[in-house]
Amino acid sequence: MKEKPKIIEGGIFSDDRGTMRFVNDFRFDDIKRFYFIKHPDTSVVRAWQGHQFEKKYFYPISGSFVVAWVKIDDFENPSKDLIPEYHILSAENSEIISVPKGYANGLKALEANSELMIFSDMNLKDSDNEKKHFPSGWWLDWDEILEHK
């Protein structure tokens, strides 16, 4: 059975010393790199990046994002009728979204200055060589998500 996207839940603990966010069930076994994306406002849509062989993990550092994914049927000529899924990640909740290979992903900040950490199981050179870009308007109406959040 093919791997599917999943939410890895964590938690938040606060006391007089401060607050700790954690995702204890996340494993770094296959991670080769990480990077951050910060959106200064909510107008930017960063979509769609298709990864035939790369797995990505998304973790909110500040603010909130809608993170979407869609299973690609053909990386050279994907159907425009594919059905995406999405989840809202917030720094107020400690969760990681795992998006396996074979999917395209996209994201949009829901608050100004939101920041997201992304982990990848592929080095940058290999990722750039296998990544496919698709128009941000395919598969999902990003503004409609904001109306229903």
C-alpha cells in the first residue's frame, strides 16, 4: 500500500519557566535537509510543487498556514480534475504534516509574518532535478479556504 499524507500530532506544555512545543512521534531517520519559509502577508500562494520522489514534512514556527496536497496521476500531464486535501497548521498547535513522494504540495499563510519549517528526505540538487511546478490555480481555490477557516 502506498504511503498517504498524515498529521503527526504533538503537544504543548507551559509552566512558570515558559512554553515547550514538541512532536515526540516525529522521526528524523530520513531527513537530509531543512529550511524555512516566511510569508510577510496572506496574499502569496506558494503552489504547486510536485515531487515524484521526495518526501516533505511541514511544521509551523509562527502564525498559521493552510498546507495542501494532491496525489499526482501523471507528472508530465496531470489531470486538472484531481481532488486536493488540506490542513491548517498553526503555531498554537504542535503538529507536523507528512507529504510523501508522488504528491504536489502548496501553501498559503493565514496570518502576516507566518513562518514554516520544512524537512526533506532529499538533498537540494536531487530535489531540484525531480521537482515539477504546476499553476497555483489548479485543483484548489485558495481564497475559498480563507473564507471557511
